[in-house]
Amino acid sequence: MKILVIGGGGREHALAWKLAQSARVKRVYLAPGNAGTALDSRFENVNVTGVEELGAWALANKIALTVVGPEGPLAAGVVDEFRKHGLRVFGPSRAAAQLESSKAFSKAFMQRHGIPTADYETFTEAAAAHAYLDRKGSPIVVKADGLAAGKGVVVAMTLEEAHQAVDFMLGGLQQPGQTGVQVPRVVIEEFLAGEEASFIVLCDGRNVLPLATSQDHKRLLNDDQGPNTGGMGAYSPAAVVTPDVHARAMREIILPTIRGMEKDGIAYTGFLYAGLMIDASGRPKTLEFNCRLGDPETQPILMRLKTDLVEVLLAATEPGLHGRLDDLELQWDRRTALGVVMAAQNYPMQPRQGDLITGLPEEAEDAVVFHAGTALKDGQPVTAGGRVLCVTVLADNVRQAQQRAYEVASAIHFDGKQYRTDIGHRAARS
Ligand code: AMP
Ligand code: GLY
């Protein structure tokens, strides 16, 4: 069968890599893909964008199954469009994708269904937001409502930062070195202390199948310093998600969410990613929902997945009231997987593009370099985005995985390359 992966980042490269391993697959197409997928004979990049165009292309090319990587097309209704044509697609409808695309929707949803999350209020008026901040004090968190590509969250340790964030988001104030985000609403929420983990599951509208646990590193620099990014590295499994935390996350967060969506008449299908904050007593709270796989979490998670992902997604999208994910169990490699993101100069602000990438290794059983922001220039891979590559490895423990990943990363070169040298540090310490 022919499969389409929508997107062109590291997450989509890893999805395509995993799907292509299935004996049932003839060809994996990526729209638009990247240099890594262009250079690999298992894949074919197609230059199609826009929800309607993608649907028409999939129909004309007899695509048996489509998997959507990023939130953009999901929030734009790509799943609704594909279903309208009777095409099989794995992802949430536009209405269900609001769990990610609208913070106000997801916070109200969690409150309505008793799902643990930080206390919050929503504001459209700057004056009311400022008054609320003064009442609550710091630390406090200010979030833009809407997709703001990681730039929409300010964890303010001082009230001054919090007031600035409100002016910036509601007033569209430009700050030096920052691209302005202006949004109609902000969410102001309680600061949660603890350790974060990414908890990602597959849903077929009713049944839920958890993926292996993982932890992302959102800050640019070692020791979690510097600005927030889309993610500088990840590993799986995440030790902080003990069996007890796992059971609580399923019972208190994931299952009530799926039931709640079903009850609200918006059955949830697709990957659901709960960003968890786990406090010292092991109690998980929901920081946010994403309606998709995490990037870079997907790269290490899929390297550990032994089960045929095509079979899983076919079960999840079986026509009918809901799928049959309840029939399945996922098998995982017992080793640790660890992914190190190599980013372009100036990421996350205005990453420089067009630098030649050399020293890419052959794919190995225990080491794959997934491409993200790359393009081809005269047949050679060059940088074309902020996060350029994700070096992903398997090893017996976190320390060995770090060693292997950094061995591979240090042999790859492009001008201005930057990467953290402490991915997995929380697990390596213990
Ligand atoms: P988000 O985009 O909502 O995941 O937020 C980005 C990052 O900001 C998260 O990964 C956390 O590190 C941090 N963050 C968000 N909300 C809170 C909160 N209520 N308390 C503490 N940190 C938070
Ligand atoms: N790595 C965080 C995300 O995908 O949202």
C-alpha cells in the first residue's frame, strides 16, 4: 500500500522511516519532506500543500493511509477534508484539535471534566490581566491563546516579566530581537513546580494505547538555561514516569480526556500528547495537550517501537464507530533511545540557512540521523530551518546512549551548528 506522511520535520522523517519497515508498504510519500527523505530511495517527497490540495492528491494517487505530523494542518481541518473523500487518515478532526490549537478551549475542557491542571483565568483586556497578575503575584505563567510555535509561553519569575508578557501578547508589542505575536486572548496560570514528561498515546475515538514514555529538553542551552525552543533533545523511557505515575496519568488525565471528548460529541482520534508536570509526590498535572506526536520525542520513541506501526494505524482507523486499538499491544525495545537535536546558528530566533551539511553517517541498527530543517542544493544537503537534524541512538543505558549520540554528532558538520551536550541529564544522574 501507499502511505502519505504530512509534514517535513524530524518527527515526520522518523514516522516515514518506521512505516517503511512494514512489509505491507510499497511506498511512503512525504508532503513536503526534507533532504533526508529526498535522498532515501524508500521515500518520495511531494510538493503539495493546503488541505484541499492534499486531499485531492491523496485521492488521485490512491493513498491507503495518511498520517499527519504537525498541528498546523490538523487545526486547518485536514482530517475532516480527507474523511469527506472517504480517505483513511490518522489524526484528530479540526474540532478535536482545539485541545492544542486553543488554550482557552483546553483549559475550559479540563476544568469541566475534572482533569488536573494549573488554575487559570482567560483575558482579552490588558487592564484586567494586569490587575489579576498583581493580585496573584509571581512566579506565574502567561500563555498566548493560539498556535504560537513555542513562542507563546512566558514562565515569569517576576511580576515585571509577567506584565511585559501581557503587553507583548495582547498589545502586539515588538521587543528587540523578537518577532511579535499578537493574540486576542491570554491565559494566565498558576506556576507548577516539578519535573516534566511527555505522555503520548494513540486514540481511535474510544480506545487508548500508550506509547513509551519520554522526556524532552525545551531550553536551548545545557542545564536547561536559555530560551525555550521546540525541543533540543529527548530520550525514552523517562524514569520520572514510574509505574505509579503512569497509572495516575492514564486514570486521572488521559482516560477522562478521551471520555470527555466523546461525551462532548467530539470523539478524539489520533495521537494525543499530554505534557505533564509531575510534583515531588508523584502527582501528575497537565501542562498542555498537543494533538500530535512530539518533536523530537517521536524520534527516540519510534526507534524503540518493535510493533509494525502500519498495523497499529490500520487498527486505529478501521471504518466504523471507532477503531480496534483494544486488540493490540505494543512491543518495545528494552534499550534506551536518545535523540540529540543539532540546530542552526541563531536558532531559535532567526536561524541561518543554506550551510552545507557534511559527515552524515550511514544508517545503523543503533543510530539514525533524522533530518528536520534540511533541503537539497545541487544534490547536497544544506540547512533550511532551525532544528536541522536529530541524531538518534539506542544503547543499554542513558550514559552509553549519550556517548554514542555525541560520537555521531561530533562527526557531522555544518557552519554554526549548535547542540546541547547534556541530553538525558536527569536520567543519567540517577
Ligand atoms: P507549553 O507550550 O504550554 O508546554 O509551555 C512551554 C513550557 O513552559 C513547558 O514545557 C513548561 O516548561 C513551561 N510551563 C508551561 N506552563 C507552566 C506552568 N503552569 N508552570 C510551570 N511551567 C510551565
Ligand atoms: N517537543 C515538544 C513538542 O513537540 O511540542
